[in-house]
Amino acid sequence: MSLTEINFDGIVGPSHNYAGLSLGNIASASHKGDVSYPRAAALQGVEKMRGNLARFGAQGFLLPLPRPNNSLLDSLAVDPAVDRALLAAAWSASSMWTANAATVSPAPDTADGKCHLTPANLVTMIHRAQEWPDTKRMLDVAFGNGDHFVVHDAVPPTFGDEGAANHMRLCDGHGAQGVEVFVYGRPGGKFPARQHEQASRAVARLHGLAPERAVFIEQNPVAIEAGAFHNDVVAVANETVIFAHELAFADRQGAYDAMRKAFSALQVVEVPDSAVSLSEAIKTYLFNAQLVTRPQGGMALVVPDECRESGAVWGWLEGMLATNGPIREVVPVDVRQSMANGGGPACLRLRVVADPATVDPRFMLDDEKADTLEQTIASHWPEQIDPADLGSETLANSVKSARGALLDRLGLSELG
């Protein structure tokens, strides 16, 4: 079996809107009430997938979840004229950020030699807490080969779990046994710490990770209060390398020591706060990047276009490339519609190390399927949505019809 890293990007759903529901997500809050462009957002995402497929190999995708969620509205007895925030929650397209879909432990790391996936419960925010049952239903299809995958239920509340956005993996090649790093927050700050330590430990146990193969590290509360609501806003890892901001972890040196004790080949590429401030890193989503292995060797960093527009960030990246270190290439991409709601290139993807042949082929991207996605989105996704439009029966029918058309084109009607 040939294991490789597959990035599964979330297709931006037809109800993509800016309702500002995510406390602690500065970009989301600052664009609350803006008009969104679901069609453009989804096409930007497909273009990113196309580029990564051409540059780095295997690429998959996950689907938008059913919206609006009328079951949620009914269970909360929502009055659409009064309870606008709850109404918006039922319309949220936040499942597009598949870094929060699940935590994934590849087969080389687990006791039974299978790839384990645990959907994130996302209990901190109502617009996200509704996601996991539908996410699991989709993961059960995409990774339904029981010889190779195990899909768990979410960790029960009260312990908040936000998935792979707070999880990193260190390894000497994706197919080798690795060390998994779980990053959690402490409650009590201005913004909620969404990843609970006990949720991370529960996932490690569910996945059958040996104690020496799991490292638990506290995120810096300063970073959370600055708007780094997930670890992947301030740190990302790939194989032997961790790329992080100086203020990413509560105990900076202790974090690196713990990772190095478990994985001696660790290489740290750290950006000093004096070179790129925490606020500038969060504004540009420098660390919410995809750090990927290139077929020709070395690593590439897929960053949002906003990084190129920041003198401090782009200057640091150019200096990094000049050192001829492990990161050899920087690839800017346009995901502005996602960025305005608080999600960069890394938010949009879930990393799964597996043999592509063991994944349901309907979730794997090729050029023909990318054409299908683009044609369906161009024909069916709303061009724009004003948050005031949420609750409209006409818009609801349009959103449902768009998702239904996509399921039909992909032969995934069982997820309707």
C-alpha cells in the first residue's frame, strides 16, 4: 500500500455569508453584515485545488453540508424575525473549513494499523456544533473502506474539540510512523479557548496512539486573545518541519523541547515577533498556510495573497527563501472570500495520509472532476448574499437546489 498525504478541501457552500458568528475570529467579526459572493468563493476554492493537484499530487474534496438546517431552527423554536443570530447559524457555510471537520491519525501511528478519523464536536459555537453528525455521515462514505479506515463519533461535550486545526504531525516521510502534536487552550480569557486538553487526550486514546507518540502542548493565551482562535493561525507542521510564530505556544522552549524529545529530527522555522508582529501574522494568515512536500524535494508554503500585500510578511518570506532552508517555495493563492470570514488556505483543507486507492473515488479530484465542480458552481451557486436575505424562502430553495445539483453531478445522492 502506497501512503501519501491527500488534502481534502471543503467546497464553499451556496449559503456562504458574512453573519459574523464566530467570537474571537477577528476577520469574521470585522466583515459582519458585508455582502458575500458564494459563487466566487467556491470557484476560488476549486482554483486552489487545481493548483495544488498540479503541483503536489493527490487532492480530494469534501462537500457542503445541508443548509439551511431546518431541524436546528425547529428544535430552537427560532422566530426568524427576532432571532437573527440563530437564524444565521442554521444557514452557516462554515463546514467549508474542513481543517475543523475531524482529527486524523494515519495508519502508521495507530495501534490497529488503520487510519482513524474523529469528527470535531465544535461545541463552542452553535453554528458549528450542528455540523458533526452530517460530517460523520460524509466521512463514513468517503472513508468507508473498513479494512483501512475507522470513523469515530465526536468526543462528547463538555470538552470542546475543533479538529485538525489544533493538531500537527511530525514524521520522516508521510508513510513513516509519526508523532502527533495536540495543541489546546486554557479557558478564562477574553475569547474562548476552543480546544480542550481533555478532548485532545480523548482523541489520542480513541485513535490508539502510544503515549510516546502523542505530545500535548498549550497554546499561548496571548495568541488566542490576539485572534488566533485555532493553533493553525500561528503554527503549521509538515514531516520534519514546524513553521511557527514566536508567540504560538504558552511555553515556547518547553513546547519545542517536548516535540524534539518525541521526534529528534525536528526542524523549527520560527518567525520572530520583532519581524512579523502577532497582529500582522493573524491579519495576513501567514501561518494558516499549507506546508506541503514537493515532488522534486523540499517544501512549499501555500499562503493567501494577503501575505504578498504585507511588506513585513513578504519581506520575511523572501529572506527565508534566501537561506535555502527546508521551505524552498512560497505559493500565493486567492481565497479572499474565505479570508474575509476568517479562513485561509489551511482552514480549507483536511490532511489525510492514505493510499488514494482506498478512498471513495467520488471524493478524489482530477481535471475532469474539477471541470464538473466549476460548471455546477457557475450554474447553480448564488452570485451574492446579503445577511438580510437569510430566511428568504426563495434563497433557501436556491441553496438547496444548488447542493442537490452538485450531489447529482458527483453521483453522491445518498448524502442528500
